[in-house]
Amino acid sequence: MWLLLPILLYSVIFLSVRHIYSHWRRKGFPSERAGLSWQFLHQAYRREFRHVEAICEAYQAGRERLLGIYCFFRPVLLIRNVELAQTILQQSNGHFNELKWDYVKGYKRFNLLEKLSPIFSSKRLNEMFGKAEKVGDGMVRHLLQTIKLGEFDGPGKDLELDLQQLLRVYAINIIGSLVYGLDVNNFEQQDHILSSYVNHYRVSSSMQSFTLGRLPKKSSFTYRLRDLIKQNVELREDGGLIRKDILQLLVKFRNGNDLSGEKWQVEHTYEQDKVLSIKRLAKVAEDLLKISLDAIASTTTLTLFEILQEPLIVEKLLAEIKELSNSDEGHLKFEEFDGLKYMDMCLKETVRKYPPLPIIERICRKTYTLPNTKFTIAEGKTLMVPLLAIQRDEKYFSDPMKYKPMRFLHSQMRDNDADSCQDLSKHDAFLGYGIGGAQCVAQNFAKMVIKIALIKLLKNFHMQLDSTLAESMEINHQPAPFIQTKDGLKVKLKSRKIKS
């Protein structure tokens, strides 16, 4: 009798696992061959701990527009066709919304990102621009002071630093100023909570399980950041403080105020009528912190990494920067940023080659029939669009691993002359800022602060990559791209001025 129990338990486990790994075959989808072979188990391990690379391998393994795969014990539908991905995410009518941005208040359910999108309008960004530029100026002063004080290996030598770490601190200063409403300089104040958060976040994400990484997590930082938000919200609601930043607009939204107007002052409402609690507002701020930190730091770092290997690109950017009409105090003008066409192409090429979000992942919220197919994806099943793999596919972009900003020249000309577009399908394959409901609402904010960093660094400093970097460098995705080397992204730097 006792011998039958292990046999029965083994049989139940075996049948359950086989049922999971036969899901796509039973539903009639094109799928990978699944089983309990060593090869399949190794593949499952890679999808758990080297998730982005493993999903790219699955994309390259077949030709079908759809491919059913398995991530550990989870069936996932991989969309391998750009047009199909665009159709699903643009026209699915709420079937694939991201759950973490859903919010229920009373009897109303709404998507927070859609409601908060006016925060990142050009009109609002223009008024926040001065605070963002102030952070960029702080970075320049820090570097010039370091050079002046000779805090490096000796007189006559260039300053050598980890550019990636520098730009992570720049990004956290931007977020501290505009999202948390703090006048903080983490270049100098390295014991601040936001500086500690950066170091903790980098270590905790260096080896992350795909499954466990999706479980809700709280740390002492969550509570400390919530305290910062609570203090600043009280200053704005009870003290009448007006500061033109993202937090001010979040507080307005919390009080049910219209975000699309021109006013910045908060029209106070009773606590029971507020749209967001302090706890929920702090969660929104922390989500913005995580997303913006990776997007801003990685895109700026990898843009500089690529252009510093191409002196001609640097010359073109310097010529474009030279055309900016700075004020007498040297301040930039927000309205001129749209004229930085070549810099726009460089950023687009960086996001193509190194998308901050390499995979769009959505859970199906109600049964959905895929357009122009006989296939139906059930509620609770996962859909993935592998942005990184698509944007490195030769079918869409020739010589995809080559950094070529000019490949996007036709998209700059498209509005003026439709015939000048050499290959419209390639332009449409660029998904770096997302698709439809999965599109980044803060992309204009990210581009603004990235451009500020690039202009300040290129205008004030000569930069040279460490010649040995290519031999030891590896770019990992956690999920945003991160340059992995022993000493970081080493760059030699010395001051310069662009002649008018």
C-alpha cells in the first residue's frame, strides 16, 4: 500500500506537467517541441534566468507568425510578426492591458497611464525644462570640479570615470527633482535614500528569476520613499507649495483636478473624495522611478558608447548643438529640441538596437480571437512581443548590429514627401517606444532629459572610450540593457568648449 503512494504522486505530477507542456499542441497552435528531455529542461532554465536572450532564440527558431513556447511551467504565445503585433495591441479593446496600471475607485475602473498622460505633454514639459536642465548643469559642475581638484591619478592626466554609473546618478537626480520634488544632488550627497536605492536596485537585479521577479516585493526603501511622498504631498496640499514638476501634477490628479489645463495649483478636496491614496500615489512614483531610471540611464549610456566609436557621428552632433541659440547665461531652450533631427535619429537607433524594454509581455484578460486567424487565446495566458529580436532582424533592418542613425533619415522626411520613404515597412518595424496600449506615454519626457545629458556632456567635454573595453564587455538585459564589465564603462574625459 505504501509503495503505491509514491507511484501515485509521481503519476499525478507527470500527468500535470505533460498537460501543461502540451497546451499549445492541444489548442492547435504552431509550437515548439516540448518534453522532459535534457535539451528542453536546459531551455526552460535559460528562459528563467537568461530570459531575454532565450526569448530571442525562440524568435529566431521558426518562421510562423505565432509560436507557442513554454517559460518554466507557463505557456506563452510569442508573436513573431510585426503587423500582427501592432494589430493585436492597437485594436484589442482592453484584452491585453497591463494590470499594474489598472485602478479601481468606487465603481469605476480606469487605466492610470492613460489618465496621467497629460503630465508628459509638450506644454507641461516646457515648464519643467528648467529643473531638468539644472540637474544637467549640476552634473557638468561636478565633473569640472573633479578635474580642477585633480581627483585622479596625477597632473596632466585625463579624468577617468565609469560613464554608466555617472549617468545612473544623473537619472536618479532627474527623478528625485521631478518625481519626488527634491532638490538633491547625489553626485555629492551619496548617502541619500535615492543614491542608496540605485545601488540596491543594481545588486538585486543582477541575478533575477523570471518567475520570482514578477511576484510582489516590498523593501524598506518602499516605506522610506512613501514617507518622502507623504511629506511633499502635505506641503503641497496643506502648505500651498507650488513646484512645477511631475509630483505637483500627481497631487492635482489625486485631488481630481484637470491635468490638461495650464494651472499648477492644487484645488484641495476632502480625503474621502481623493482619487488616489498616499500609498497608491507613492506606488505610482516608485514605478516611475524604476522605469525611468533604466530607460534614461541605459539609453544615454549606450548612445554615448556607440557614438564615441564613430568620430564622424560626434562631429555631426557637435555641429547640430552649435546651432542652438543659448541664452546669455548658457541656458538651453526647450522649443529648439525638436530641431535636433540628427540627435533624434541617434536616439532612435539606440532604442532600436538596445530597447529599454526588450519584450512586451501582456496577460490576456478575456478570451480573444487573434485577427485573421482561427486561433483563440484563453483568459490568463501570456502574450509576448520580442522587441529586441524584431529590431535586430535582417528582414526589417539591414545590417542590424551596425549602429547607423541615417537608416531613419527617411522617417524624418516622410511628412514632407511620402515618395522619399525608401522602405516604409522597415520604418513601421521600429517598435522601440512600444505599440498601441503598450506605448510609452513618457517617451517625450525621456527624450528631453536624455538630450539634455548628451548636449551637456558633448558640449563641455572630450570623451574617449577605454581601448580595451570591447574585449571584456558584455551587454546583459535585466531587463533593460546594462553594460557588464569589471570596471564599468571606462571613459577618459577632459573639458572643452565649442567655438561659436
